[in-house]
Amino acid sequence: MTFQQFYNSYNWKPIINCPGRFLLMINSRSAFQKKYDNLENIQKFRTPKAKDLVQVYHFEDGGLISFMHDDGFIIHTLNTAEGFSRKLKQLEISIS
């Protein structure tokens, strides 16, 4: 998958004052979530910089960073390469 394929497939909203980052808020039973759950190489992190479990999926020209709330609500962020790198650094997450 690529940034553009994800971007074209769903109704992403730009995150204000965060260039290269877009937001999709859904529940755990959505069609997007089912597709997301089938992606390979999703990495999971706990970090003191986020109150929720953080899941990261990296692709060639960006990545997804998702925040998994305990109540099943999920915030997905779609990121360009620059936005992805900047947010991972802010979260103090290193991916392999």
C-alpha cells in the first residue's frame, strides 16, 4: 500500500497545524479496521508519550499511526514520510 492509495480510499481530514498528517476516527468494527487488521508487520508500542496503545504500519512513502483506546475507539492517522517521521520522534518510537 502507498500513502496515496490509503488517502484515496477513505475520508481523511487534515490535522490542523500538523503538515503531512491526516485523521480518521472509527470504531473497531469498521470496514477500514478489518482491512487494517489484515496488514502485515504492524508494530505495537507502549510509550509514556501516549496514553493509548500505539500501532504503527510503515509503507514506502509514509505510514499509519493508530491510537487504540481501551473502549474500542480507534484514531488512525495517515502520514506522509515527513509527518510519519516527525510524529514517531515526538512519541519516542523507533521502528524496525
